[in-house]
Amino acid sequence: KEVTFSSAMVHGIKLNKRARFGLGLGYDSFYGYNTVPIFGSASWDLFAKKNAFFLQLNYGASLKTWKYTPYDEYGYVKTSSGRMINPSVGYRIRYHDASIALMLGYKFQKIKAFYEYENYVWNPTTQQYLPDPIGSTVTQELNRFMVSLSIGWK
């Protein structure tokens, strides 16, 4: 229904001609929410050639999550982060020390939103209503299919 975007930066090492590992930090906009994930990344080239198809898996959790609305909903208190997983497949083209890759993938992000509502309970001893807030937690799964372009060096 809506176009949103993701960006990330991954720094890592190349273990051999096929395997790469790294750590990444990103920014994701979803419908109604924004997240800042930190994750581990593993990539495996299917063929040990200069230009190659590859599989990649990013796994981690968000450092920060917040709602993106012009006003807070009634009772909204805060949002907390959950795990993130992002498998993808791509094709990398190398030219000297630079590379460009086009990837197709799927991203799953779990978050929790906390709400607290006013509630009053009658206390017969004091003959008055006393505050007794009701809390509610909403777990939401943010999903997207992704088309990605990455630029790398070395």
C-alpha cells in the first residue's frame, strides 16, 4: 500500500573467495514506525568467480524503534524493539576493488507498542474512586519484500 525504504551500512571481512561476514547498522521506515537495526551479516557466493550470484542473511535487533505519527494515539506510552531477519539473494558485479550488487529479499521486524489507559476502581473504605491504570501490549510484525542495490569496496 505504501512505499517505504531501508538503508544500511555493513563493515566486515572476506574469509575466502566465497564467504563474507560483517556487522551492520541501518535505518528502516515502515508504515507507522521507524527502526534502527544493528545486525550481523553473512554472505556466501554460489560460484567462486569475479561476478557471482550470492546468498545473504542479516540477523539482529533494533536499537531504537519509534512511531511515526503526527500525534500519539490515545494511551500510547512507548515502543520497544524486537528481532530482525533479512534473507536475500543477489548478483554481484566486480570491477577492480569496487562492486555493485542487485538483491531481492524479505525483511521481518518484530516490535511491541505499549499502551496505558485510565481506569478507576471504587474503594468502599475511602468512599472514592482510585486510579488503577490498565496496560496493554500490542506485538506487531513488520514485513516487506525488498529490492536492494549495494555498493562495496574491496
